[in-house]
Amino acid sequence: NAGVMQNPRHLVRRRGQEARLRCSPMKGHSHVYWYRQLPEEGLKFMVYLQKENIIDESGMPKERFSAEFPKEGPSILRIQQVVRGDSAAYFCASSEGTDNSPLHFGNGTRLTVT
Amino acid sequence: GENVEQHPSTLSVQEGDSAVIKCTYSDSASNYFPWYKQELGKGPQLIIDIRSNVGEKKDQRIAVTLNKTAKHFSLHITETQPEDSAVYFCAANPGSSASKIIFGSGTRLSIRP
């Protein structure tokens, strides 16, 4: 009974490159959430998606960041033209999507921009 | 929008003693309050949650209390053990969304042997 799977676990990119982070939700979950965590800080909400729909992107930076959750395959968080300030741990969570159903998190992708 | 504040930021207790972490929230429409434990290099793990229709919930050594009037909720860990050392996060759902949650800033709990 696999949990939320994120890959890669570690990703190193040079400034100006693109980063693609993948998330496969738990079996039976159709809702995905992305959060960002800076060192020694809490988790900041970025975006909430259902299959083929963005429900809430109020935490997404206006530029360079995008997210998708296609009908088939994992959810993707894409960061274009990365800058040093994008270095962080990015966590994905999934839920059944019913009211107040618990969010289950993956082990994150640690992005380092050099 | 919802704002969740958490105290203390660090907490050190003797093994076997109790630990208490407190949170406040701003959105009176919030009705779901989970607690997560995060170990080094891992994602947050849900350890207990409480909904607004109850004031207290207990699961073995862990208990959570909720005061909706004061907009406070707390995590209590009794008989602490070394494996309880981790960072703990409280969270709350904004009243405008029954699904996403907003996190507090975390408490680093250390258990002294």
C-alpha cells in the first residue's frame, strides 16, 4: 500500500534551468497539494489540484511556477528559470478530497539551485 | 485568510516528562485541526487530528484539546520517549476551504535522556 511518492528526492539545477518535480498520490486519492518548506521554517501552501483542474493556486508565485495533474500520470510542479531563492524542500500531499479528509505527505524533493 | 501561530519554537523535556505545544488560529470558520510530526529528511506524518465538534481527543500518549471560543488548540505528549524527538506542526483549514490546510511555524522537541 504505497504512500505518496515523490521524485527525484534530490535535484540540483543551475540558475536559469528548469526544475520538474513529480508526485504520485496514494492509491484512491484524487486530490494533490504542493507545499514549500525553507530550512528551519514551516510548510507554505502553494497549490491544490484535482485531476485536470487547478482548484486553488493562491500560494503560487505569479511567475515561473506552474503545476498540473493530468488525467494519466503524476502531478508535476514546474519551476522555470530557477533562481537561488527557489532552493527549498517541496512536499506533495494527497487526500480523498472529501471535506477535511487528512492530507498524507510524501518525503519531498530537495531542490538546490547553484 | 487563516493565520496559525505556534509556541514554543523549541522545547526540551526530560525523558518521561510531558510536553505541551500550543497553537492559535485566526479564522473562526476553521473546523479541522491536524497535528504532524516531521523527522529529519522526511515528510510530515499525521499523528492526530481533531474536528470542531469535539473538545478533546486522545490516542495513547498523545492528546489534543480544542477551545473554539478562544481559538486555541494544544498537543499534549505524556511519558515522552527519545523517539518523540522531532519537529511538530499544528495546522488548521481556512474556513473558505474544507480541503487545504495552513501550518504553524513548528516546534522542535528534544527529549533529554
